[in-house]
Amino acid sequence: MILQCQTMKPGDRYLKIVKWSDEDDCYVGTCPGLMLGGVHGDDEVRVYHTEKRRKRKVRR
């Protein structure tokens, strides 16, 4: 079985973290080493995808 690999994008090198914040009562997504602050929301998956889009904008 041969697996095809895609080329890694520059932004893929950065850690993306989404965790629940009791203090903010929502999910908070951060990308240490790339951007300050974070993305907030009620849906963990949505926060992750929003964070990825923001990361792409920061890298440009």
C-alpha cells in the first residue's frame, strides 16, 4: 500500500490549542509562538477552524 503525502504548509509547524476556560465559560483557542490572544466560542471544533483561518492570515 502506497500512501500519498501532501506537502506540509508553513503554518502546520505551529501548535494549535483549544481548551475549555471556566473563567470565560467558553472554549479558547491559541497558537503560541504565532499570535497573541486567542479565539473564543461555544463550539470546540468551530474555534479550532477559526483559529486555523486566523493563523493563515497572520502568516501572510
